[in-house]
Amino acid sequence: MLSIQDIHTYYGDSYILQGVSLELQPGQVVALLGRNGVGKTTLARSIMGLTPASRGRILFGDQDITRASAHRIARLGIGYVPQGRQVFRSLNIREHLQVTARGNGQWTPDKILDLFPNLRSRIKSLAGKLSGGEQQMLAAARALVGNPALLLMDEPTEGLAPMMIRELGKTIASLKEGGASILLIEQQLNFALRYADIVFIMNKGRIVHRCTPAELLADPDTKARYLGV
Amino acid sequence: MMFWVLQSLNGISYGMLLFLLASGLSLIYGLMKILNLTHGSFYLLGGYVGLAVLHLTKSFILAVLLGSLAIALLGVVMERFLLRRLHLQEMPQTLLTFGLLFIFSDLAMLIWGGNPQTVPKPELFRHSLDIGGMVYPSYRLFIIGFGLFVAAVLWWVQEGTRIGAMVRAGVDNEEIARALGINVSLLFTLVFAFGAFLAALGGVMGGPIVGVYPGADFEVLLLGFVVVIIGGLGSLRGALVGGLIVGLLDNFGKVLFPEFALFTIFAPMALILAVRPTGLFGKE
């Protein structure tokens, strides 16, 4: 469903992605792990067309999206949950769901609010006034309401309290049960391994390891070398 | 007493024209981060085109509509074919709009000549009203009402519609708005065209009060910038309040201290900047 083929991406003068390849099949949850600064977020931005790759190819379904514009990529069916949440501060929750709602899939604003009851109770609150956890829920909700075929989540647990992380985990588990495809970029190893079918590990702009969660758990060397745990 | 009332009405009606100009200026800056110096041209060209339509059709409504629409179209062309190439490059964009301001100014001179022209008032508002024993032109009162109407419509579009929410999303975080499927490029074109439309609207509607003349483009542009500096860039409320303040200051300055007319505008502006660098309603 998503096929990243040897992409190279520059950020200004910095050579960030130095040949990244990654495959994601429909219905899979793929975890992308790695330390800070190895290029995970740049990979997400390259997929979304915000920092396009200068070499290589990204296919989504049978469409080449390597150099497509960001809004077209989103409309093709990738729901982006950016790092740091980046909610629209001057929009309230209802407006968030309004501006990104798209398609005739299962996710209507109403269904989304069933999934995130916290958001329903604060529907008229400006996003800038929400707590970090609520903003993260909102970032996920506004991506889902576009009825994406693939959800791209960039460090959704970052800066969240343990209780909110559990909430988020439940949401991801229920999405996975519903057959969703998710590319989950994470620093929190245990969180990612709980939901992933396949794990990719990134280091210095390259994919250095591919395995199943069980294999990674049984491999202290790899964990120590690339993840520092 | 009557002097103050009538002069205030004069200031407020001129302030409404400035609001029409400044709201577009502010909206365009808020979304696109462009300081559009061509906005003065939009105002002047709107006035000239409106006048031409009026001569041709004898209809004030058509003059307002076609004049504004023509300039909105000019805005579309300018955004699509020129500004788009310089996306987020602040200096080149500002220089481009500055250059176009001069080009349009010369073109207007070439086509319509150097003599000030007056726009006849629409039939409906040619009479004067009796206010406490003094006569006052009804057209100026109409301008005040119209300005408030436009402000209400703009507020509703911005706060109450999906496209308004999309524009605000683009203002808050353009990149993420794109990555969530909002066609921000299209919003850019629409907002720029709409801003041009509002400026031209000010040019045509202001014609019967201030006339259409070479140099009006620079004059209103300067005042428009004072309005958004006082009110705060990117704020609709700021454009309205700022427009009224500048309209009143300009009017009373000219009436009471004609030799210091510009001072009465810029001194308060400097004062507000010193206390609130982002303007009365500016963010951050």
C-alpha cells in the first residue's frame, strides 16, 4: 500500500535521508523506531510532500506521490498526525473536524467524537486552550475524519502523561482491530511494540534493521545499539 | 456641538472606506504573509473602472459590481502568475508589489489622464438629511451603514463558515493545513482576489466623497498601513477599529490643524506602537 523506494531527502544543505526504503501492506501497523535526529520526522514529511525527496520514489497504492503536493497526498488517503500535534490554535474542536472531513468512509465527525468522548465534552473549546493530551487526541481525530486509508502518526506519545498514553494506546488498538493501516513513528519502544506487526529501525538517515516485535524484544544488541535501551 | 457631530460622521465614513481597504490588506497578510503594496492600485483602479462603467451604463450598482469584480480578476492573475512564484519570499514579494504599484499608477495616468475625476452619487443618495438643524449628505451615512454591513459579512464568513475556518487553519499553520488536505493554494488565490475586491469596492464607493485622482493609490495605501499597524495585522476587528480611528484622526487633523495633518495620524500611531507593538488586536 505504501512503498518507499530508496529516497534521498535534503533539508536545506543537510543530507537527512540517505536512501530509505520501507514497505507497508494494507492492514499492517508498521513501527518506525530510532533515536532523536535520525530522520524519522523528515521521512514523515517526505511522505506528506512537505519536504519532498530529491531522489527515489514513494508509491501510495499505484500512485507516485514523490513530488505531489501535500494536499493532494492527503486527499489520496494519508491521514497525517504531525509531531508536536500542531493543532490549529484559533479553531475549536468542531471546526477542526469540519475543515478536514472528507470522503464517505466510516468516520463522520459524530463517530469520531464517540471514539474521543473527551473531545465531545469540549467541542467548542479553542484548540490552543486544550491540554497536551487533548490536543493529541484532536490531532488524531482530525486526521481520521478525512477517512484515510493510511494513518501516519509521528511520535503521538511525545510529552503525554502515562494515563493519556494508555488512552491513545486503546484508540490505536481499536483502529488496528478495525483493519486500519498505520505507520507509527515512535521513541517509546514498549508502546510501539505493543501494536506493531513489523518494526523498522532507522539510524543516520538509513533503515538499519527490519524485524518483528518479538524478534526485537529478544535482541538486546540491536536495542542497545540503535535505540539506546 | 453640531460641528463635532458632523465632523465625526465625516471621519467615520472615511474610516469605513479605509476599513474596506485595510481588511483585505490584513487578511492577505494574515494568510499569505504578503505586504501587498499593490493594494493602493486596487483601490484607484477600482475607482477608475467603476467610473468607466458608470459612464457607459449610468448604473451605480453596476459600476460598483463590475469595477470590483474586474479588480478581483486582476488580483487572481497577479496571484496565480506572479506572487505564486515567490511563495514565502518576503522581500521579493514586497518589491514585486511595490513595482506593480508604480506600473499601475503610470498606466492609470496614461489611460485616464492626470485630472481628478468625480463620481456622481447614486440617485438614491443624492439628497441631504436634516440632522438637528444642519444638512448632512445621505450618501455618507449610507457609506457608514454599508461599511458596517461588510464588516458583519466578513465576520460571519470568518467565524461561521467552513471556508472561513479553513482560512484560519491556514493562518495558524499553513503547512499542516496543506498536509491535512486543505487546498491552501486555492485559498491564497481566493483571499487575494477577495482583498482586491474589497479595495476596489472602497475605490468606487469612495469616489463620490473623495474623488478618483492620480496619487490616491499612494495616499490610501499609506493610511491603510497605519490602520493595520494600529489595529494589528491579520485582525478583522483591528481593521475596523483602526479604520475608524484613522478616519477620525485624519478628518479632525485636517479640520483643526491643517498644517499638521499627517502628524495627527502618525503621532498616535507611534504611541500605540510603543505601548502595543502588535497593534490593538494583533496576535503574539
